[in-house]
Amino acid sequence: MRAIIPVAGLGSRLKPHTYSTPKVLINVGGRPILGHILEKLLEEKVYNATFVIGHLGDMIIDYVRSKYPSIKAEFVEQHEMEGLGHAIYTAIPTIDEKEVFIILGDTIFDVNLKDVFKKKETSLGVKEVEDPRRFGVAVVEDGYITKLIEKPLIPASNLALVGLYYIANSEILIKSLNRLIEKDVRTKGEFQLTDALQMMIEDGEKIKAFPVEGWYDCGKPETLLSTNQYLLNQKSVSKKFDSVIINHPVFIPEDAEIKNSVIGPYTTVDSGCKIDECIIKNTIIGSNVQVSKTLLENSIIGSNVIIRGMIKRLNSGDSSEIDFF
């Protein structure tokens, strides 16, 4: 099986962080978003992967090659952001296996994929949501999808596609993607994977729906923080520090230097950080950050940032220096 992971998006809802870091490399729960996805693939013994890159793609290449050498990775560039269907179309030259598993690069999921893969039937992950208008929507009868609609104004169901697509026969998908591009079939100005999958259904391909309860979005600051909470609840990591109170769950690496502070709950600290005389909770802190005499809550701090002074909430990009007197 080959995994296809589109990671070319600009991550505009997570600015200023995505000016200097690809969205999928933002740390959440102790590792980058992409790292959580790749760990799940390795659990399922999926070693072949195509990454559709764009914005800051070199950083993604470096991360995958250095941290996951066991993955046989190929990288293709999506030069123009023309939709998810176009991203997967860009990856067609690398598809060399019958089975394909497409995973959106900004979603962390908790689902038993073994049950999905072993049935050898094309299957899409779905979840009931209150407002499905922001998603691709599936109409399901007797477990099979009868219709797919991308971001409908009046949804025919509340089952949203969550970004997990198992394709049992890649040739059928390739045929539909080629038709999508050749006939210039666009929805809301873009080539949508949803439309290509609908073509497959119309050509007679049976597509099952499988429920995904554990679906955690990383696309906005507030959802990134809530996903961080979920991951830390699964595993809290910290050594003991003198003169520091740790309120679990947290993730604090071995090389962090912390003094005279209260850390947590729900705080992720990346490597190389120095923290002194602080109270920090429900916050994600990037690498090589220095924070002193500061109260931080519900905050996201980029890498190589220096913060001094008393504040409450901060959303700071990389390489900043902030003083509060």
C-alpha cells in the first residue's frame, strides 16, 4: 500500500506560525502534526509514502528523511494550489501499488485502520458534525456511500469526510482524477477529490463509510490547543525539576531548563527551552524559547522566541523578542 499525504497548504488560519514553519511541522503533544500521522502509518506497516509539498517544502523533506528513514518517501510539488483533487492528481506518477491510503496532513486521528484495510473495499472515514457545510458530505445507505457533495450550502446529511480515504483499486481513482482535470470539473473554483470520488461511484465503484470518532483538527489555534489537550491526556512526559511544580498532563523534553515555575496542565514544551519564574498552562511552546517572569495561558509560541514580563495570552510567531514592563 502507498500512502499519499498532501502537505502543500499555506496554513493561513495558523499565521503567523506558518510564515516560517509548515503547518504540519507545528509541535502538538510532543511532536509535529506530521509525526503523529507517520507514527500511525508505521503502526500499520505502511512504509511507502508520497508527500505532496509546496510552501516551505524543503523543511518537510528534511524532517521526513531525518526522523523517519524507514519510510520510502517520494516528494512531488504542487506548484499551484488548485484543490485537494489537484494535489492527488499531482501524485499520480508515484502511484505504483493497487491500494492507496490518502491522509490529510493537518488531521490527527484515532481509529482502527486494520479493520478498514483488511476488507479490501474502498472506504472513506466519516463523522457526524453539527455544521457539515465546511466539509465534503456523504450520503450513506446500508453502510455504502451513494452520493458525495463538497461543502454544500444545504447539506443532505451531517456526515462529514474527515480526511481518511482508503482506495482499494488505484487505477479507478487515477481514471477519475484524469477525467476531473481533462474536463476541468471544479467546485468552488478548485479541483475537488470529493468530485473524483463521486465519479467513481457513478462508474459503479462501491464505496463504504467507516465511522471515525477520534478526529482531531489542527487547522486553527483553538483546535490546535484542544488537540494538544487530547494528546497529552494519552501520554504525559516530564522529568522532575527542582523548585518546579508540574501539573500533569504535560510534555517537557529532557533538555528543557526550568526553574521556579509552575507548568501545566496541558502544556507542550519543545527542545532547547529555558523557563524561569513562570506560570504556564494550556500552551504550546516551540523550540529554543526563553520565557521569564511570565504568566502564559491559552497561548501558542513559535520557535526562537524571547519573552520577558507579565502577560496573559499570546500568539507569537518564530524569532520574536517580546518585553512587557
